[in-house]
Amino acid sequence: MSDPRGARLLVPVLCFIITTIAVMQTSVVPIVGTIRDQLGVSTTAAGWVLTANLLAAAVTTPLLGRLADLRGKRPVLLTVLAVVLVGSLLCAATDSFALLLLGRVLQGVSFALFPVGIAVLRAELPPQRLIGAMGLFSGTLGVGGAIGMVLTGLMVSGGDYRRVFWLVAAFNVVALLSAFLVVPKRRRAEGGRIDWLGAALLAVGLALVLLALSEGGTWGWAAPPTVASAALGLAVLAGWFLFERHVDEPLVPPRMLTHRPVFVVHGAAFLVGMAMFVSFLATAYFVQTPPAVAGYGFGATVLEATAVYMLPGALVGVVAAALAGRLIHRFDARWVLIGACVLGIAGFALVAVVHDRSWQLIVSGILVTTFVSLAYAALPALLVAEVRPDQTGVANSINSIARTAGSSLSSAVVTTLLATLTVAGTGGVVRESAFVAAFALGAAAAAAAAVLVLVGGQPATRPLSDREEDEVEATALAAEWGSVSGLAATPVVADEQAEAAAARRG
């Protein structure tokens, strides 16, 4: 960057932007019931406040990530922030549930800010600063989610839910102005085109799968709409993958999904997203359960649930995010992610076994939030080491969608558990065993992420250069032609050459 002051401000500004976005995404979770009551809609309809946001994210994030790679990070970043601001103002100003959903759709575009922000950091920072900056930026995403829950408790304690959206709109204004002043202008990348058909197929497939995950608890997991949506979505995604393999400039190069280290990172992101939302939802509901009726819980208000039980974890998460870069530099992102998962397992196991004292929930929240912050910091470091600079935006977009899918699945499963396992004759009071099962699910997700990275991952390395990737592709084509020609030994030689090229990454 030519402006030293701008270079110093870039990371803080991007961290503020991602905090604002995380706040916006999670702050709505505790007030879905308030929105239902104040707007006079059904519980099923109110759930679309979350579902519409996730579907918009699935449709737009990969496309915007690719646009940022090809058309420039700054214009895409500013455009997304402007659209999100319009959505926040619409949510804050309207009394119409339909317009509220439209505002939430516009806010869903904000999911693209994470991959675009990673792409900006990679383009603007020298290598010696990149890992630390990405660690802080990514860790802030997990912390911002907890902060969003806390702010909701402070803003909406028996008051109008619109206060949350006015606060978010104010944050959006500051984020937009800061980005305009600090994020540098750069010439857009030469060449390249947008795979619009691939973008449409991916958007439709992801939207259908996420719709099934989000609404399965309401519709019924075996109900025809759920099964049809999931099956059709998976079929469209399969068709999209086959289509992308025959496109010269695909929206998502198939290697981003089939190359083992990249696939492992996406799988780990899915599992971390699951664990994060298990913690948010199960903890919030558990501490608000009246002990006189259920025999457990603390009867906390929304304000107490966030300020007492979630704020300590959010504060420790800030420290963890600040230290993440140094930890990644010293121990490698793979081992930081595995260590973070161990903390997550401990946090979930603690609260699954003992939860009759407030400090147990608080300590569990600290451990789980630290796990999420460190995991979110390690994932982009692992991913960036495996993809070329011109694929940073779209690669992190797919990783972001994987987290979103995990969050959607855990939200649906936890909601179903709490709605199904109730105490007879209490008007729907949830059984204690439902929360134990939810916390066990969080521990299982963290453990699965650790095992996946330990078994299938590898130390962070630099991505193949264009020349090395061309060599690998050339030998692969030669192998394919050789096999057609009856030269059975050629694929083996090609595999050895590909492995040798990959080994040169170090």
C-alpha cells in the first residue's frame, strides 16, 4: 500500500467490518420470538427471518467472491456494504413482515464480506504480516457472533426489536465510510470471465439444500417438501460439479473441492459452524429455563443470558483472536485448529455433564468461544496456503458457505430436539436430556473436526505456482490420453509427477 497510514488502518477497519457483519448475523437469533409477537405472525413465519438471510447468502456469496477476484476487491466490498446498509435500514424502519424479510435478504449479502476481506488482506499485505492479520480478522468473526448476542440482550430487554436493526445500521454506516477511506484502489485483474451458468446452478443447489436444513424441523424431516428440496438440491449440485469440470474458467475450480487438503478445510468449517450454533442456541435456551418448573436452568432474562453467560466468553474470544496469528506462526495452522477443537470438546463436555451452577456455563462458554475464534483464524490460513491468489475470494466463499450449512444444520437439529423432548403436562417445557444431547452434539462436531484435520490435513504450504499447476494438468491430460491409447503405465507416471510438483510447494 502506498499510504503508510492506510496500511496501518487496513486490518483494524476490516476487523471492524467483519465484527459488524457477525453481530448482524447472530443478533437476530434471540429476538425471533419477539419479532413474532410484535408483528403478529406465526412461529413458522418468524423462522424465515433466519432462513431468508441464509438463502440469500448461499445464492450470492460464491458469485461475489469470484467477482472480487476478477473485477476488484474494493468495488465489490463497497457495493456489498451499501446493499447491507439498505437492508438494515429497511429492517429498522418497516412495520411490514414482508419488507422485514426483504431487508434480511439484503443483509444476507453480507456473508460475502468475509471472503472478500481475506482477498483484500492477501492482495495488500506482505507475507510476513499476512498470517497474523488473517488470524485476527478470522478470529474476530467468531467473537462478533457472541458480541451480537450480548448486544441484543442489552438493546431488547422488553422493548422494540427494531432497536437492534438501528444499531446495526449505525455500525454499517461506520463500516462503509471506513472502507471507502482506507481500502486502496487497485487495477482490476486482467482477463477472466464470470461463469454465470455455473453460478446459477450452484446458487439453486445450495439454496434448496439449505432450505431443507433450515425448515426440516418445521416441515418434518421425512415430509415430502423436506425430502424433495434436499434431493433436488443435491441433484442440482451434482450436475453443477459435472458442468464445472468442462468449463474453461469455472466459477469454482473442481480442484477446490476434490483436492484433499482443501476438502478437509471445507469439512472442518462445516463442523465448526455446527458447534458454534449449538453453543449459541442451547446455552441461551438453557439459562432462560425456569428452574421451578423444569428442575434445571436459571430463569435468566434475555439480558442476563447474554451479559452474564455469554459476555465473558466474548471478551476472552477477543484475546484469542488477537493471539491467533502468533500461534499460527509458531505452531502451524493445522495444530492450532486441532488444539482449538480440544478446547471445544472440553467446553461442551463440561456443560453436558455438570450444569447446575452458573460458573459451569460461563467456563464452558469461554472454552467454546476460544475454540471458535482460534478455529476461524486457522481455517483461512490453511485454505490460502492451498489456492492461488486469484482464487482466494471464491475459495473462501465456499468455505463460508460450508460454515453456513453447518450452522443451519445444527440450528435445525437443536430446535427439533428442544421441540420434541418436552416434559408432559408442562406446556412444552424442554427436558434436561434435550440440552445434554445438544451439548453432546457440539462436542461430537468439535471432535470430528479435530480428527478430520489430523487424519486428512497437512501442514500449511504455499499454493502451486501457475507453472507448476500447468505441469500437473499437462501430465494429467497425458495420462488420460495414454490410458485411452492403451499405455497402462502412463497414469502412474503422471501421478508421481503430480506428487512431485505438489511436494515443491514447500
